Amino acid sequence: MTSDRAIWSSLPVPTLIIGPDDRIVDINSAAEGFLNVSAKTVRNMPVWDQIAVNDPLEAAFDRARSTSTPLFVNDVDVGSGERAPMQSDLQVAPLMGHPGHMILMISPRELAGRMTQNHSVKSAAKSAIGMAEMLAHEIKNPLAGITGAAQLLSMNLKTEDLELTDLIVEESRRIVKLLGQVEQFGNLSSPDFQAVNVHDVLDRARRSALLGFGAHMKIVEDYDPSLPLAQGDPDQLLQVVLNLLKNAAEAAGKTKGTIRLHSYYEHSFRLRRADGTGQSLPLQIEIIDDGPGLPEAIKGDVFDPFVSGRENGTGLGLALVSKIISDHSGWISVTSVPGRTVFRISLPRAPKSAQQA
């Protein structure tokens, strides 16, 4: 006969046992992954300190306990201090034989829907980028002619008229630079997959940032030293982290802000694609800053090409980040409120043979 403990540990959805005083008695393995904490850490902790729900549930929870009836709550955002909220269904039921004790089951349902939407967005983005690359190639040649003509005209103009030709040259060069960034999407080679220590990538990016664009920032390391190797291209992943660090540093302006580089393992994180196939992405990297946050109008579109929250921004940096992570069969998401913006990257781990090499 299978033991109760084995059944408890094998439950596929995050599940908590809550005592009469609304303190956590126990959580299963799936809940440890969902909350990113160990069962030992949260035992005897108030449940509503560990779980954040966007709807007030305490009163309904108490009614379910007092009447010993189940409670079902659909389509609520559930998160914790260690992870971004996910749209979920909640099921609450009394624990038979234990008066006042309740079982809380969390069924995340947001990820698959987001992935389906993200797949459509990326497909459309790739088509748009393909067209943009073709246009970029065609536009750069006449721009070079316009720039050359303006420079020739400037040789015979009066000083007061040179401002106009200087403007033509300056704006033409700015457009050429933008077109070069667009072409970078098409020129980016396929990842050279190998076993990668993500902490080495983070350290390289941190050192580079502190010597340049992030010199005014404080960059804090918060690593899980037991994190296994990831499957990826170290140079492309470095480009991703540098882009995210640069965004955070630029968002802070001249203010001395703080960026936290956080790594951890979430064994329950599994991505379901639009075609029904799945991918385990247990390695998590978070770039967290205390800046002003993303503008509300673009929060849902920051990974689309040409969407930018900065004046004169091209809106291509995060689109490139999204493309690289997609090529790695990974996942990237962002949550942002004033004072806390979190870009989270989820990556597959390297094969066991590479881990042991």
C-alpha cells in the first residue's frame, strides 16, 4: 500500500495544509517549487504572508472552514514574495479527521495561455522583422546617397545655412544606425549550445556594466550556489543579461539605484507550448531593479519590436532579448511596479552527461 506521504509528495499541483489558526502545517513538493521555499521554512508561518492573492479570500476561507464545505475560486492571480503572480484556480476543502484544518490547492493556468499568445506574437514579430530587414537593406543605399549629397551641398553654403545640411547628415546617420540594429535580428546566428554556468555569465555582465553604463549602480549578487549547468550559448546569454542591465541602469537615470542578480532552481516550472508539447525550464535568472518601473501603456508589449518607454529609444533591445531566449527554447517574462521591476529568464538545464563532465 502506498504511504500517505508518498501520495502527498506526488500531487502534481501546489498543495498546502493550513491549521485552524491560518498557519501553514505542511506543503508538498509542487508547492515548494511554486513558492520557491522549502516546507521546513514555511511551517507555522501565516498562510497569507506567504501567498498573495489579488482577491480578498480570508472571509470566504473562514466560511468554508466553519461550514466544512469546499470552496472554489477561479481566475485569480496567485504569487509570493519570491515569484510573480500567475493566473490560477484555487480549491479549498476541509481535511477530514482534523477539525479546523484545510487543504488549499493551487492550479496555475496562466502559463499555457500566455505561451499560446506569445507564440502568435513572436510569429507575427518574426514576419515583421523579416520585412524590416529587407527594407533596411534597400533603404541604406539611398540614405548613403542623401548623406553624400548633403555633405557636397554644405561645401558651397553660407554658415547660417549649414545647420540644415548638418541636420540631414545627422538624421541620416541615426536612421542608418537604427537600420543596422534591425538587420542584427537576421544576422544573429543560431545558438552554439553547450553546458553553461549561468553565474559565470552573470559575473561577466556585472563586471562589464560596472565599468561602463552601470558605474552609478549598485549590483548585488544573490546566487544559488547549487544551480546546475544550463543549456545555452554563453555569448548570446551574455548579450541578454547586458541588455537587461543596461535597461535597468538607464531607467534609474543618474540616480544611484540597486540591481539584484538572483538565480534559483524551480523544479516544477514547465512550459507548455501551443502545439501541446512541453519543456522543463527549471533554471531561473532574475534581474531586479528598484527604478521607476515600466510605463503602464507598454507593460504587455515590451518584447515587441519598436516598443520603447524611453525618449529616442529604438525598442529593439528587449525584442532581441526575447528572440535569443526563444531560440534557447526558454521563457522570459516581466513584472513591474514603481520601485520593483523583475525580468525573469527560465532556461533548460544541460544534459546529465554535460553536468558530470
